[in-house]
Amino acid sequence: MASAKKNTHQDHSAKGTIASVSIVAIVIVLMWIGVFSLYMARI
Amino acid sequence: MELVKNETVNQNKWLKLGVNPEDALISKTYFTIAFATLLIGGILGLIQGLERAGLYSLPSGFNYYQVLSAHGLLLLVVFTATFTMGYQLANLSYSFGGLLPIAKKLIWVGIVLKVIGVVMAVTMIVLNEASVLYTFYPPLAAHPIFYFGLVVLVIGIWAVCLAVILNYRHWRKTHPGQTTPILAFFAMGVFILWFFASLGVTIEVFMIIPWVLGITETINVMVTRTLFWWFGHTLVNIWYLVATSAWYIIVPKIIGGKHFNEKLIRLVVILLVILNIPGGFHHQIIDPAISLTIKFLHVFMSLSIAVPSLMTAFAMFYVMEKAGRKKGGKGLFGWFKKLPWNDVRFLAPMIAMIAFIPGGAGGIVNTSNQMNQVIHNTMWVVGHFHITVGVSVVLTFFGICYWLIPHLSKRQLTKRMNKIGVIQTWIWTAGMAIMAFSMHIAGLIGDPRRTSDTTYGGMEAALNWFHYEYIFAAGATLLMIGVIIQVFAVFHMMFFAPKGTTEYPVAEPEEDQPSVPMWTERWGLWSILLLAVVAMAYVIPIVDMIVNAPPGSPPFKTW
Amino acid sequence: MGKLEETWMIVSVSILVIFMAIVGYQTFALGMGPPSNKDIIDPQKVDEQAPFDEPGVFEVGENKYEVVMTLETFAFNPGDIEVPVGAEVEFIMTSKDVSHGIQIPGTNLNAMVLPGHIQRITQVFNEPGEYLILCNEYCGIGHQAMFTKITVK
């Protein structure tokens, strides 16, 4: 555990952030498409 | 240079609040009212959940709509407003090194007025003279005392707004060339929004009072509805802005990180303040008397409120990833595991933030014009605001309690209390998750909100709703347990926890950040822009509603 | 960091713009907008004014129907409507007292019906069966009892 610790954080990667916000985008799109499909099915 | 100066200022503030029992008393008074209200409102919520599922009948003399009116008013207005004020005023006192004497006086006047106003309104509900629900849409007409109560309540809120503005101006005058501490900046946003939000409902109530007193015979139904939502939806975003102040500034400190670029944080606050009020229109998407063009303009305006929230999503993940990686988190999501999940001060707001993902996505669905027809006034909406308000906002508030209350009462957050908090958070999360999820589904298959237990004559569509209604009741039961634990925790930390000191966890900026631009402090300008946006949004439809108004409606008491 | 955030904002805002484009196209090109009728009426004299002096179901074209309906606490008039399968039904409604809502679960028919305002909404009923019509805007102590049905056969 402790050996994994880095004393610098300049090499901080933002790929986790990108992955996380992508999940946000997916939730938004899926929820919207879900209700939109229901709307279309009920026309 | 600037940073060094800030550091010493910070230390001074640090000493002043906490040793300043007068300001602490204000916040503790607010929290006492807030959590007493939560207890009552929570019990009413449980009663509704059980009644709706057909598991419980109210004693004679009381009805579902009365209980619902009280639940809505107590939790949506009283609990959230009093908690907000207790927390924001503590932030202000912390940031400014104490509140001004005049501000304190105004705040106490405000507290007294608010209590009087709420007692007036709630008494009328208890007497079944005001079963008009949280929205009190005319031509439903409650007892005049109900509306007088609302007026007194609003004046009480304005007193606090004035106190905050005076205090802010005083600080700016005595600290020329300095930007205000970020938490005070948030507080200013919150109270500016409070003031402008309550203008709408105030005008509405002043239309209603002469009408219920019989001075005017009729009322314009559309105008009052529209003015209500001017307030009603902005209120939602006031809570949200309060919650984000903790997400941006408190959470990073707890996880051992730094806060996000302050200029961008300020931009988010300013955008939320300016763009907010017209969002109310998406509550009226299937109303008559508003043209399709105006409705579509408001689809745009409502969706624009999502923009600062999308910025927030990025900022929060960024800050958390950085802190998690510093602690040795590897790979795509290793940082996520390194976050302090056993610390209630983090866990509660973290779940709150996660809940805002489906919460915000649901909001985008609600405002998507004709798609609103699928969900309007169904249980979906109830699920939506239980996940947004009930989790994103309330769980953030609960998390704040675990450091702010011991800080104010000069006590410690013990390991045991932290554990209780963690358990409380998971119970709350489980309760809300099953309740809100089943409400969303029930809504999609048509179950209407705000409706007392009924089988609709045994119609097939209605029979399918019952399964979900049992789940609402199960969720409501878990939430009641959560409320009891939380109320216990709050009062224990206020009066019984071991003496000591508790940190006020305020995050610092990154080292290499540019200084914060002074133009962000131009609240006069932001207020004018807010009014310009309101004018853009409201002038055409309201003028249309007045000029092309039908003969008005007389008052009705239909309960 | 600035660059990444910018990319995120461009992507996410584009998603919102696409949503708007879809619902906007449906609203303005295909006439699928939400119910937004602007006609008005004196809410205290609903019974005396056409068409509400004669509420009922009227055939107005080939498998096209108009339902002229008044809503009041706690009833829909007319109730127990019958239409043939595939009928395109336009509901023309107003309230005689407080605010009401009309909703038919399983369809997109969902509209607010307010006193003083005449609301219109159209629905095609392709599946035979009994549909529940309910009030979904709180209107008083008997709100939950305000429902009727439409039979499609």
C-alpha cells in the first residue's frame, strides 16, 4: 500500500474524470431515450 | 504574497467563530427548528406512504391532503430554509470573522417572524382550513390566516437576506481590493436568489389576500400559477446552490485535496443565480394559455440551468481523482476506492452527488417539452424530487451536521457518532433508492401523484400501481428510521457529545492558481442580469396572460 | 485541465442541443407540441356557452371524434365514453371550478384543465380496451374519486 504512494502528483492523470463524466453523459442519454421511446410508443 | 495574507486572515476567522457563541447560537437555533421540523415532516411522510399503499387509515377528522399539505410546507419550505440559513450564516460568520451586530439583530427578528409565520400557516392546515398543498393554486382558497402566515414567513426571510447583504457590503468596504472568501461568495449567491425568488410568490400572495378577504371578487388563475413557479422552482435551486457550496469547498478538504479553480467555481455560482428563475416554466409545459413558442423558449432556459451543473460534475470528479491519486489510487478508478468512505462527512455528500446524476438526468427529461406529457403529475415527479431534494440536497445537509454542529457546540465528533452517521447515511440511501426508483417506474405506468388511496373502481391500469405503492411504503419506513437516527445525532452532538474542538473543513486553493478576478464580486450587475433574464422570460407570457385573460375565478373551498 | 473541461462541456451541451432539436422538430414541424390551447371562457358561465352547453362525444370525420368535456369537482362530463378502434379523438375541455388535470395512463394524454381556459389535446386509440381517465391535479377532498373511463372497441 504505502509503496504505491507517490511523492509527486504532477503526473496526475484525468482519465478517471473523463470516464466518470462519460458515465454521467450515458445516464443522461439513456434516461432521455428511455422516456422518449415511451413517448413515441404511446402516440 | 496574496496567499500568505489570506492564510493569516483565515486563521483569525478560524479563532473567531466557535469562540463567538453569539453566532453559534443563531446557527444552533436554526438547526433546532430544522430538525424538529424534519421529525414532524418525516412522520407525516411515513403516514402518507402507508396511506397511499392502503396499509393505514388516518383517524377521522384528518385527511391525506391535509397531511400532504403539512409535509410539503414543513419539509420543502421550513426544513430546507432553516437548515440553509443555519449553515450559510455559519459560513458567513466563519469567513468574515463574525457577524455584524446589526446583522445579528436582523437575523433574530427574521427567526421570530419565520416561526410566527409558519405557526400561522401550519395551524390553518391542522384545522383543515388550508388543505391546498404546497402549491396552493388558486382558485383553491385557504383561510386568510394561511396567507398572512406566508407573508410573515417571507418578511422573516427578507430580514435575513438584508442582514447578509449588509454584512457583505461592510466586509467589502473594510477589505478594499480583496475578493470575499469563497464560502461568503456562495452565501451571497444564495441570499440574492432567496430575495428574487420570493418576489414572485409575494406578488402572488398579495393578489390572493384581497381575493380571500372578499375585497376583489375574482383572481387570474394563470398569473398566480406562473408567479408560484417563479418561486417554486427557484427554491429548488437555492437548496442546490447551498449543497454545491459544500461539494466544492468542504468535500475537497475532507478527502485531503484542494478545491477547484476558484474562478470557475464563481462562474458556476453566478450562472446559477442569473439563469435560475425562468426554470419555473417547465412546471407549466402542459398548461393552456402559453404558446408553443414561449414554452420552447423555456425549454431552452430550463436546459441552460443544466450547464453549470455539468461543469460541477467535471470539477468534482477532477478534485476527487486528484486527491485519490495522491493517496496512491491507480488505474482508471483506483482513486475512487481511496476516498474516505468510512467518514460520514464525506460519505453523505458523496452519495448526494452521485444521486444528482439520475436526479439531473431526470430533470432534463422533465423539461423536454412534449415528453413532459409522459410524466407530468405522475409519481415519476415525486420520485424525481425525492432523489434530488431528498438525497442530493438533504444528504449533503446531513453530512454537514457531523462537523458543523460539534464545531458550533464546541464538542467532538466521536468515532461512535461517525459510525452512527455512516449507518444513518446507508439507511437513508437505501430508503430513498427503493422509494424513488419505484416512484419513477410507477409514474411511467401512469400512477398519479398527490392522490389519496384509491383503486379507481378496480380499473386494470390502477391495479398495477399497487405493487409499487407497497415499495413506497417500505422506503418511507426506512426513511423514518433514518430521520430518527439523524435527529438523535443532531441533538446529541449539540448537547451531549464530549467537549472538544471540531475542525471547520474549508478547502484551500491549489498552489499555482491565478488570483481571483474582482469582477466576480459585482452583485449589482449580476442582479441586473438576473432581472434581465427574468424580464426576457416573463414579460411576454405574463402580459399575454393579463391582456388576454378570461373573466377571473371566485374562491373555492373543495375540501 | 482547461482543455479537457472544455471538451466535456462541448460534448455535454451538444447532447442537450440534440435533445432540443428532436423535440423542437416534433413540435414545430410535426405538430406534436404539448397541449397549449389559448381560447378563453368565463369560468362561471361554462354551461351557457358553446360548445360546453352541450358536452358529449361527436363524430366529426372519418373515425375522428371530438369530446366536448367539462371538468368539475369531482367528475368528468361526459363520462364512460365509447369510441371505435383507431379513432382519433380530440378532447376539448374546460373547468367549471378549480384547476384539474386529465390523464389517460398508457397514453400521452396528459393536460392541465384550468378555469377560464379551454384546453385541447388529441389522442389516437389504436388498441381496444378500457382506458382509465383520471384527474391528476389536486382539486379537493374527493380528488381521488374523480375518474371515468373510455372504452375503445
